[in-house]
Amino acid sequence: MHHIDDLITIFDQLFSTQYNTRLVKGDDEPIYIPANASCGYHQVVFAHGFYASALHEIAHWLVAGTKRRTLEDYGYWYCPDGRDKAKQLEFENVEVKPQAIEWALSVAAGFDFNVSVDNLNGEQTCRFRFQRRVHEQVIALLEGGFNTRTEQLLHVLSDFYKTPWPLSQAQFSWHCPKELLDAV
């Protein structure tokens, strides 16, 4: 049902002409590469052909403003897996909005969403606390509105996958064990 080639086609049809940007299946780590001497278009490169990776990388592109889209990886720092608690909290602060948008893209595409703390070999933080922050952000975006590019893609995904439109808060439920939710 969720074929990566469909997502690539949808993204490219929406954004390749106006933004000179294409979605590219990568072999390794995801990265955003602005147009340069060796490639005349911007590339949103996602990992290993994974649909979830593509949605996540698209979300970062949707968050990035015009200036950031001229910088490799949007000019952000990335501290790899193995972060201590302080670095992990920094990482989560940067990831809240992109993951909220990824969640909205997932719902529009009828695809399961899972937050990613991306720190398997580092100090663990509360995944449920982070998910609650992402949930709060997606609700704020639903209430306040998404940017134009995000709104366009959400609508096309919803149409393509025949999911309810417009998106509603009821579509963004998540489950946390009560004892953990009380602690969060």
C-alpha cells in the first residue's frame, strides 16, 4: 500500500519545479544536499528506501525556511547516537516540530507513526514525555495552521491515500500506560 515510488512521485510533482527540489532514495544516512556544481537540484535524501525515513526527511524540509534550504542539512548540527542526557534533550528540542509534521504526513498517508528519540546507544530519556511534546505540537499546528508547502503535501497525500480531510485532532491519538502518563 505504501510504495516509496508513489511518495517520490508525489513530492517531485509538487515541489521539483517551484522549489527545484527532489526526494531521493539514499543508500546510507539521510541528508539534505542543496543544488551545487555536481547536481543542479536540491536533494532530500532519505535512508535505505524506507517510507518512514522519507516522511521524516520531508518534514525537515517542510520546516526549513528559504535560507536554511541553501545549506547542507539545513545548517543544523547533528550529534550522532550515543548522546548524553543533555545532548539528547537538545536533540529532542530540535526534533519536536519536524516529528509533529511527520506525524501529520503519516496520518494523511494512512501510515503508522512512531516518535524517534534516535539514541539507542546513549542515555535514555522518557520517550512518552517526548511523544507528549510532539503531540502538543501537532495539535498546535492543526489549530494554528501549517505552512503552505506542508498544507499542499498533506492535502495531496490525503487525496492519494483516501484518508479523511481535513485532518482533525481525533486522528492524532497516542497511548501511554497510565502509570507512565502520570509520571510524565
